[in-house]
Amino acid sequence: MLEFCRILLPLVAVLCFLWAAWNCAVRVLFPSKTGVAPVAAGQTPLWKPALLCLGAGLVVQLLFVIWACRSGTYDSVLEALSAQFYGNTDARHYLDLAAYGYGTGEAFPEQYLMIVFFPLFPGLLRLLNLFGWFDYRILALVVQLPLFCAAGTGLFALVRRQYDEKTAWRALVLLIISPASVFFWAPMTESLFLALTVWYILALQKGYWGRAACLGVLAGLTRAPGGLLSGLAFLYLFQSWRRNGKRPPVASLPAMLAPALGLGLYFGLNAAIYGRWDQYSVYQWEHWGQKLGLFTDTIRYHLSYLQLWWDDNRRAAVWICLTAVICIVLAFGVLAAAARKLPASWLGYGLAYLVVVMGATWLLSGPRYAVALFCLPVALAALLRGHPRVTWSVGSALFACNVAYTIAYLSHQPIY
């Protein structure tokens, strides 16, 4: 049975990818003559989705505090939160970078390896704590609330502009109850990256080229897939040219190249510190066995480890391997199903994003990577339009998975 799955599931993922990629290419080269419909007057003000995001974040972070305090005997809430979030997770590395910066020495343990983490989030923490008034452990948690409000509000505005208000609300709720949404309020980069992504796309589609350029550079400095936004911008501008017969303005070129520039600045940081622009990739391979690969291989090796670990390391088998396989297949499946409903540029970006992040040779964080891909909840929301009963069923299933995944994460299961 397992061997059958090792053949069938990669094949399903590849077929979904090819179908979606074909639709993307056809719609870019031969676009319809209709563009984005203007948003009608009297729509919901953006403070309402922001309030929903803030409320969800406060509930989850209150759960963080209660769970941390009840997980052991601690002298303070800060000590409890430190044990909960800054032990065996990447969060502690961002705090070290905020406090000490990059370097080849040992200002903190393994400082020389920390170039594998992108600079914007620790830089933001450093900027907010310029005078040293705050504890980084608290700041890294609290800052997630406004960041997710920005991300959720931007997603709402983007989807409303493309579809309608009901679809925008549906996409936002699906984002909040996504299985790995707990990372939006943990001291990680998901909220920051998602916020920069959606506001970059919104600025691009409205023709705010300067704003888009600034946001694009920042996205490229947050995570490696931020550079892929240049591809999204190219597809969008090329499709607009094909549709309208007008070349994009010259000012759109910097906006298109800005995400790649942000990624280039990160490469420059590597070169400045280590004398080699891709030193991060050397450390990723030497210490974590990670480099670019094929998502089909990821499915196969996780199924192999699932069988190998099932008896003696079931926690890793379930929370690393099984979740990764399900995540990859479902993500490609959702994009394929919505291939004719998503804007072609969004679809192309989503496919490229999944190919890059899910193709890692040792993928530990598949669900966390997927939750920051803005077009997944949008695709699902578009598919569910006009199907209220199915919407409730899908929403209930996602929420149940969200609760299980959040409890597992807070219980220090192997979720990274």
C-alpha cells in the first residue's frame, strides 16, 4: 500500500501542477478582455476585518499565556513564555539576531550559522527596541498582533477588489482557521511576510509603483520566496499588456524588480560577512541537509520516513511526515481546482512558491510554509462561492485541524 502511495501521490501532485501551470500560461498569453471590477461604494470599512484579526490574535495569544503558565512551575509569565517559545524553535534565533546581529564569531551560540535567517524581522525588532526599553521575548510576540492585522486587512482588500465582499470575508476566515495559523501569532515571520506580500500585490494592481517597489524590497528581505513576487509582477504586467495593448509604464519596472532586489540585498549581506553570496546555502546543506529539490521526492521520502518511524517515533511520523505529504498534495490540488478562478499571476506565484518551498531536500515545516501563501485561502474561498453547506463542512474540518495542530505545537510536538 505504501509503495502504491509513493507512486500515486507524487503523480497526483504533478498532474495538479501541470494542469494549473497550463491554465496559467494560456490565460497570461490569451487574457480575457475583462479586468478587475471596481469596488462598489459603501463597502465594509477596513477596520472591521482588522478588528476580527486583532480579536483572533488576542484569543490565541491569551491561550499562549495560559498554556505556558500551566505547563510547569515558573517564577514569572516571562519565564513561562521563554520556555514555551524560545527553546527548540527558530524564534530564539530571531531574538539573538535582533540583540547581537550577524557575524562569524560566537556572540551567541552558533552565531555564524544564523545567516540562514533573513534580516527583516530581527531588524524590525531591533528598530522597535532601539533604546532597549522592551524585552525581546515579549516584543516578538506582541508585534505579531499589528502585523497580522495588516496581513488580514490587506488580504481582505485584495480579495474584495478581485471578487466581492463575501468572498473576501470567506478568504479571511479561512486564513484564520487554517491548520497552521498558530504561526501568525507566534514569534516567527509568517505575519510579516504575508502582510508585505498582499500589500505589494495591491499596490501593484492599483499602479502605486513607488509603494510597490518599497514593499517588494522588504518582502525579499523577509523570506526567500519574497523574490518570487517579481515573477508575479511580470505575469501581471505582461497579461495587462496583452489585454489592453498598452505597454506598462516605465515606473512599473522598478516595482517589478524590487522583490528580486530585496533578495539580492540578502545575498549581498552573505558576501559582506562571509565573502560568498550563497554562504547561507552552504550552512543549510551542511547542518540541516537542506537544498533545493523536487516536491515529488519530498512526498516519497516523507512516506518512507512515515513507515520507518511509525512504531518507534510516531510523533515525528505524524507531525512532520504525514502533515507534509497531506499539505503538499492538498495545496497543489486546491490551486489546480481553482486554476480558472484565480488571477493568472496569483496562480503562477502560488505554483512557483510551492515548487520552491515544498521541494526542500529535508522539509520540516510544510504546513508553516503553506500558511503564508496568500492565494491558498483565496483559491478555496473562490471555489466555495455559492456553496454554503460545503463551506460550513470545509470550515469545520479546517477548524478541527487547526485546534489539533495548535495543541500539538503548544505541547512541543515536532512542529517547526
